[in-house]
Amino acid sequence: MIKVGLTGGIGSGKTFLANIFSHLGIPVYYADSRAKLLYTTNQELKSAMIAEFGNQVYLPTNKINKKFLRKIIFSNPKSKEKINKIVHPFVTADFEEWCHQQKGTPYVLKESALLFETELFRLLNKTILVTSPKELRIKRIKSRDNLSDNEIQKQIAAQLPDTEKEKFADFIIINDEKKLLLPQVLTIHQQLKNIS
């Protein structure tokens, strides 16, 4: 079984693509969703976050304070690095444990927004990059999230541009609402099955 990373900039459609692979019977590990779960269920991670950022990093409901986190991430780039250094080892360990539970599959997929930025792609066998025009990404983010133009621009700027990500990607899926997605997915799916 090989481990494959699926990534793309915010609004590129990587989660939608991950769902297509899931419908093909491929187990998908959604790193962002798992991280959100670990924030509240892993006491060691929770303690590390509070030690670094104070009690306000959690809401009274025990959920992570996304608004507070977003504010500190975009006001200080070093805060983002600190969060990544705290969270990613827990997510990586969780992913490895999850992989051991997957049986009878040629490959597994790890869907992650910051695969290249954090260099976590080096722990995987192959990578798939989803690309999409910036204008289209902004349109998708606006319809999905309640963010201002300024917040959207900051989030896009915080990620590597596609031209940089392409250097590390083994496969590229173009999600521009012109090129058909399913043939692209099926071609990659077959190639990954052949590799495994």
C-alpha cells in the first residue's frame, strides 16, 4: 500500500477531488478535519496549545477558537510556524495509526492543505496537486466561507503559489471548470494502482 498526498491552495477543490477518490473505494484521511478533532480529543496537544497561546485558544465549549487562531496566524507569521510545529507531529502520528487500519487497498490518500509548505509530503510516496485559477478560487471561497476579500487574499498569500507546488507534485489535476475532472482522476487512479 502506498501513501499519496492530495493538496492544493484554498478554494482549489481538493476536498471535492478527495471525495471522488473516496467514491472509487480509496480510503481518504482528511488532515484538517482530523486536526480539528485532535485539538479537542488529544489532551497532550490541547495542553501544548494552551501553554503556547493561553486559555483563549479554546472556547468555553472546549472547541478550538478559530477566530482567535486566524487572527494570530495572519498578524504574525511566526505564530503559524509555532502552531504547525505543535500540531503536525500529532496529525502525522494519527495518520500513521490510521494507515495501519486500512487493509486491501492499493493506496491511501492524505488530503492536506499544507503538504508542501510543511514538507510533510516527504513522508509520502506520491503527491497530487489540484490547481485552479485564482479568480475561481476566490469565488469559491466567498460562496463557502464568511470571509472578507482581505482575509481571502491573506489566506491565499500564506500558501505557496501553484508554480512552486508543481515542482514537488507527481500528478496535477486542473480544476478550472473547463477540463473534465473524472478522466483526470481515473488516469491517476489507474497509474497509482499500477505502481502499488
